[in-house]
Amino acid sequence: MTHAYPISGARPKKSPKRRQPVTERLAALLLALLLLSGTTPSLAALGHELSPVPGHIEAPDFSLEDMDGMDWTLSQLRGKVVMLNFWASWCPPCREEIPSMESVYQDLKDAGFVVLAINQWEEPDHVFSYMGQLEVYPSFPILFDRDSSVSDRYGVKGLPTTLLIDRQGRIRYRAIGGRNFDHPEVRALIQQLLKEPGQPSSVQDHPLSP
């Protein structure tokens, strides 16, 4: 199983426009080293366990822009099963889990399954270039959380962090670190959530504890 990459040391100071140049250079260097190594762990090296989230925690609402400039609002996806994946280009396990995420998305999207991959702090041009280097190009939306406001509300401490939200808008499962989302047990969890009713939730939303 791969571990999550802590984000406290990698997080730049908040800026309304652009990340600090030193962080940008570091991200580019880490990406270059990953590409030069030519080694990507197999899916067998990734875990597949997702931890149940106790209680009836409603997922905090948000609106973020994707790579095409389109706004995505979580509350407008009520009635669907949503996977939120917090990631960054400098995070190797984030890259490793993309193919399995794309596979399960392609198979279940027509049943009401949505994947939102939320990038942390990086500029669209950098992310677009990064996507072009991937073995599997994701067809699900890539969103930008440039000031980390959404990840803060969700209590994200390491990357990748993934949450499964049910049709009622409640957070049901969480994974910290790389996962093989194409694993039969993960697929079974998602398919079970897809079978559940999608009535609106009236529970007050609040951030997840670490």
C-alpha cells in the first residue's frame, strides 16, 4: 500500500493569483524525476481498503472551476454517488491511482457515478501539461482548489485523499493514500451506494476530523 504525502510542508502561502515560484519549481522537479525514473508501481502495490465514515456527515458544499472553465457545484450532483479525489502532480501515488479511477468511472458513470479530481494549488497550464504525460488520460473533471479552501473544509492532511459521497450527499467512505479503485471490493462499495435511495439529506455539514 502506498502512503499519503503530507501537504503541510508542500502548501504554499495563500495567494489570490499564483503560487510561489519556488513551489512551482519544486513541483516541476518532482514530476521530472518521476518521469525519468520510468518506474510506476503496479496496481498490486496500491491498497484497496476504504474506511467507513461514522455518523451522518453531510459533505460540505463547494463550487470549483474545471480545466475548461466550467463551474462544478457539489450540491447540484445530489442524487448521484460522487468520488472526491484530492491530488497534486508532485504526488506519485496520485498518479498511480488515476488508471484505476478512470476504469471504474467509465464502467459506472451511466449508473450515476461521478468522479471529481480536485487539484491542490497548481496552475491550469502546469496541470494540462502534466495530464498530457499520463499513460491514461482521465475523462472525469479536474477541478482547481487554488487556495486550499475546499481541502481545508474536508480536513485533508495528506495526498491523495479520497471520499465517497452517497446519493443523499453524505460522506460514507474515506481513503488516505493511493488506492486501486478497480479492485472488486471497491467496485462493490460503489455499486452498493448506487443501489441506495437518493433522498435529500437534512444533516448539518461540517468538516471531517483528521
